[in-house]
Amino acid sequence: MEAVGTDGSEAGAVSGPARSRMRILQEIRGEFGAGCLAGRSVLLCTHATEATVELVRTLLHLGASVFYVPIGYSADETCVEDARSLEGCAVISYENVPEVAPKIDVIIEDGMRISALYDERWDVKPGIFSIEQTTNGIFRLGGSGPGGVTPPPWPVINAAESALKIGIENSITTPEAALSALVNQRSVSLARKNVLVLGYGSVGGGISSICRSHGSTVSVADCDPTKRALASARAFRSLDMAEMNKVLPEQDLIISCTPDGDGSCLGVEQFLIMKDGAMVLNAGSGHGEISEAMCRPASRALNRAKVDITRDGDDLVCRLAKAGACKTVTILCSAHPINLRLSNGTPADAIDPVFSLIVLTVIKTRPEALSGGINKVDADIERHVSRLSEKTVAAGAAAATAPANLPHLHESGDMADEPRPWGELRRLGPGYPGSFSVARATFKPGTATDGHYHLTSDEAYVVLGGTAVIMTWDPGDPSVTSDFAVGAGDYMVVPSGTAHKVFVTSTDDFVCLIVASPPFSPWDQFFPRVPERALQIASGN
């Protein structure tokens, strides 16, 4: 089972939308070029999404050999096939990991799933290291509770707690994805709901804020007094985990947001005191807060209640009965992360800086500089990705107004020519995104423009030669017009929302500079009904 590098060909290309939104990865490919990871092997274990396929593509383009282990409960078969079709990527199962371990230089993992498999009989390369991208994985490392992972003999780089990862993915997009899945896939409104958030870390904080903004009454439970203080400072009702039972009977939604959920918080006792119709969901932690014990028949006689747990699609439905009363509590997605089970996980444009951080860490890390145990992401690497992020934002703004987006253009030095029925328009460079654009217009004698207006751009006409009449009017009322005769040395400003039409009155060319602020966009050009007065001006009256 060999995996070899690739020259970055487009075979097995991922679909356009994910690629177009992962601009930082594209910048890294351009900056470091094909082959910079030649001779290195990467073992990748994460969820199967289009964004992950683009991560694989980038590693292959940079020359690495890639072995990919998709995570089971969110493995999108289409994305797995896309990865498999990429020359140089070997899609393998967990059972194959010991076989390929001697070839691996870097492990990129989600939840320490590969490290959890480590056996001292493995033959691993000197200098091997891993990069962990989830907070849950970092909490599992060395944990003694359920799901704990014995620290592997290689260094671990903690990408999960980098400022970029926490600030973008954890705090914003994971909460968005989780609640979007709840609202759209389960048709649940957050308005007028009582919501209990378990864990007030970056994900729990984002979940709490979004729920409140949608009309929920939010309570927060956390065992950390500092996090409870932060929740209180934001006017959330905060409780110690031990006090959670006091508020459970009134909650409509119970949302798990703890990174090291080991099932110790919610068991059959808690489900028995929940209200009828309550829903429990996991918003990102690997194991969730639901005790496996509550699903065991031996636990169901507690409190002398009848507990019937059945599966409805992905959900677990708990039907509870006692003393003639009945109620139902639903565990959505069987306690798997709802943002991965019901949606595509973190959106591509949000995972882009995280995956870029990981790729740059693979490129720039010197294994001999790492200490044993957990290492932070190098600050220079994080700054590098941040600068690339700023660059892609600026490039996106420039693309919105660049001449390349306009039809029928060809480049001519530092200008772009655009033929028009009345003459020629030459745009000077791409303009200054967010500020203004400049064009040089040459009108032939006896011609006129189409009457039009702009919603956002103000235009200033600076006349260089010839004469013209510029007629203006309110697009909603063409009965009232204003005429302005202009010649060389004159200028006039046409405010946004004002319709205007240029009539050339000179026997030679009418030439002017047109300065638009914000920059001209063809999308911001509208053609209203032209006033009858236009016929009089065209006839010379």
C-alpha cells in the first residue's frame, strides 16, 4: 500500500464551492510551491468533507504522501471517493494504521483517535509528531476517565487552542453549524425556548449568545468558577454542574458543549426529571454528556419508572412513564455532534484558516525543536496565516471591482479598454477597492449614453475636451429634469440614485475622466425610463 506525491494535477477535483472558499490554502500552495514536502508522509484522520478533500489536495500538491482515515459517523461517501481518486492518497481504515505507521512523519488527527490506537510494538519513525485540531482531543490526552488517551511517545502540537481556531471555528462557526442543523434539519425554533448550555468554553459561549439573540432564555452550567463568572458577566444565569438538576425540569433544550464530555452529567436520573418534549443535543464534543448507562436495561427501573428507549432514525427517543403520567425526551443524533451528523460541519471558508495553520505547521516545524508532550503552535506560523487571511480578504474586495470581472475587456498597458456604442471607455487599473475607480471616456460627436443611475456610487465628471449636456432626473419621476452644459475644465458631481444621460454637442470628441466612489460595478448600473426631454436635447432644442 504505497502513496506517492503528485504534481498537483486536477484529477478527482473537489467541487467548485469548497475550493473557491479556501483561498488561504491556495495562497500557501502558491507561496511554497509543488514539492516542498517531497519525501514526507502524512497520516490524516478527520471528518470526510469537501474541505478535507481540499486539505488532502494541498498536501499532495506540496509533495507529501497522504494516508487518510475518515472518521466514521460523519464520513461522506462522496468525499471519501473524491479523496480516493486523488493520485497519491491512500484511504485506509483504523485497522491499517499499524501497517503504515513506520512510513509516517506527521499525524494530523481529530480527537486523538490515532494516538489512542498506539501500541508500544509499533515501529515509528524518529522525529514523528502529531497535530491535534480539536479541544476534545487535547482533553482526552492523558485523561483518566472514559475516552482518555495515554500520551503517545511523540510530541503533540496543540492546534486546537490556537487563537485562530478558537476565535473563528470554536466561537463562531461551530455554534452556527450546530444551531443551523437544529433549526433547519429538525424544524426547531429557538424563540421562547429555555436553553441549558453545558460548558461555557468558546463553543458554549457562542451557542449561548446565538440562542439569546434568537429569543431563548439561556442558563449555563460549568464546573469551572471562572467560566461561570464570565457567563454571569454576560448576564447569563450560571450554575455549577452540581446545581444543574434544579433547572433541568424547565428546559426545552439541553445542549452539550464540553470538550471532555465523558457521559457523567446526564444519566437516567436527569432524563426522568426533564420536561415532556425536551431535546438533548451535542454541539461538538466527541463523546457528549449522555451516560451509556441510561440505555442499559438495568438502569431503567430507577425511581420505579418505566423507561423505554427506541431509535427513530438517528435519534434516541426516551419514553418515560410513572403513576399514570407519560413524557418523551429525545436525544438528537444519538448524542453524536449534531453539526457533523446533520450538516457539513464547519463551513469551508471558516475551516480554511485552521487547515492552513495545520499545513503551515507541517511545512515549518522542525521536529528536533519540539519538546515532549504538548507543544503550542509557533506564534510566527499563526501570524503568517493571519497575514495570508488579510491578503485573501483584500484580494476578494479587489476582485469585486477589478476590470477582469467586466465583459468585453482587453488589457492595454495599465488600462483596460471597453468599447461602447458612443466611443471608448478606458479604465485605469483595477481601481482602489473600497475607495474609488477612475475611467477615461471618449465620446464621438453626436452620440449619447443610455440614461442610467447607480445606487451606491457617486460619480464626478472632469471634462478634458469637447462639450456636452448632462441631463439628470429622479428615476422615479422623469417629468422633472435638469440640464448642465459642460466643457473643457468643468466638472460636475452626479450623486448616487440620480439618473443621468450624456449628450455630446461638440463637433470633436468629448473627453472626460469619470471618478466613481465607491468603485464602479456593473451590478450597480440601472436603466430607468428616459424623460421626453431627452428627445428635445438630442434634436438640438
